[in-house]
Amino acid sequence: MTVRKIRKADRAAIAGSLMLTPMVMAMRIPLMAAESGGVHGMGKEARRAILEKNAAFAQGVVAAQLSLVQSAADFWTDVFAGKTPALISGVAAERSILAALGPASRAVNANYRRLSPK
């Protein structure tokens, strides 16, 4: 599996999506508060929030690891091509971080769309 290179526009999109986090939290809290009075403990929205965060975290970890593996695989190719390898220049770390934030960004965007008044 290859990891795609993250463009500047993608970085901006990830940052923009993550800026919606406070808004999503503000929209989700009343739903969770309304469900908290139930006798069965955790409500549907709270359960969904926990599952989404766990899934985004797991996907982010896998994406970050795949990005680093790709950079390691490209190490000698870059050396023989006369380029500075991504693992040495710090580009691998940046790619890994952005890859890890991608799933969280998509989850926040999806929640914003779902919770926004139509």
C-alpha cells in the first residue's frame, strides 16, 4: 500500500476541519445531556462519540505508521537519487502527523454536517 503525498490544499482542509471541533462539541453536548437522564446509562450520542473517537484514533495510528514505513522504504532510493531522505530532513515526521490527523478531520467534518441544522 502506498501513502499519498499530502498537498498544501489538503493541509489547509485538515486544519479547517479541525477548527470545527468546538462547534461540533457545542452541538453535541445538549444531545448528550438530554440522554444522560436515562436508566440505561450512556445514551446513543455519547456511545457514538466514543466509538467515532476510537475509530479515528486507530485509523490515525495506522496512517501515521504507513507513512513512516513508506518514508523508510524510500530512504535508499532518495539517497541514490541524490535527494535528502525524508527521514533525515523531517518531511517524514510532517507527513506522518498530517496522515494521523486526516481521520480525525474527516470525523469532525462528518459530525458537523450531521449535527448542523438543515
